[in-house]
Amino acid sequence: MERLAGKPVSDSAFEHRERVFPHHLNPGNILYGGWIPFWADSVAALCAERHCGIPIVTAVMDGIHLLCPVTKNDVLLFKASVNRVWDSSCEVGVKIYAENPYTRHLRHVATGYFVMVSMALGPDGKRISMPKVIPETEDEKRRFKQAAVRNRRRKAERKKMLKENQTA
């Protein structure tokens, strides 16, 4: 299917906030770690859908490392943007901060990368291509290049996993 015109990264960049409440906490009064990937996946999906204008699905959640604890009353800030597009898939980067709502102090909590795949099929039965992304700032250009490196690594890991599963 013919590729749509490109869009700048800023066109689909997305921010979302979540307040941490007591039911999100573990017995040590720290946020259960699973909430961050849960919320980040949703934010990444919204960002990708904004970019391509079609339904998408998460194919890969890549490397979410929790860097510091999140506690009750913190407000999580999720900043997402499309880093790169490959035909019918894209990588969305999500950077997560915890904000103290009283002092407004921000702490970098985690960064994650999500590969989103087009769910929409064209008349030929193939997935609809996503519009390419146009990085404009130096930071966006850096993330664009780094996304290609991560994509090669993910493909190599997938190939290795599939091969191991065939022999198991």
C-alpha cells in the first residue's frame, strides 16, 4: 500500500498524567511496578494512533527499567513520541517522571520503548502503511537513529527466540 505523507514528531507527541493512590501501592507503600508499563502502553498506543490515524496494537514492550521508587500522592507524567516508522509499524518512546504535586519536583522514573503495529488492512489484505515520521530537533534526530539500532537488536532477539522454540 502507498505510504502516506510524513508528519513531524511534534504532531503526535502526547502527554498524560496519573495520580498515584493507595490502591496502586504495595505493602511497602511503593507503587506496584506493573502500573507503569500498563499506563505507558496505553500512552504509547494513543501516541501511535494519533500519528497514523488507524487502529494499532502493541507488538513489543522493550526495556522498561524502574529507576527510582514512586510513592503515594506522586503524579506520574508520561511523555510519548513516535521515534521511527517502518512501513506498518513504529517505535514509540515513553519517558516517565514522578512529580511531587506540592513542590513540583520532577524525578525521572523510567523510559520505555513500544513497537506498535497497524491493525488496519487495505483492500489487498495487507497492513496499511503508517505515515513516516519527520524528526526536526536534534533530540528527535538522535532518537530516530537510536530507534534503528534498537529495531535491529529486537529483530535479532526475535529470530533467536523463534529458532530456540523450534528446537525445544
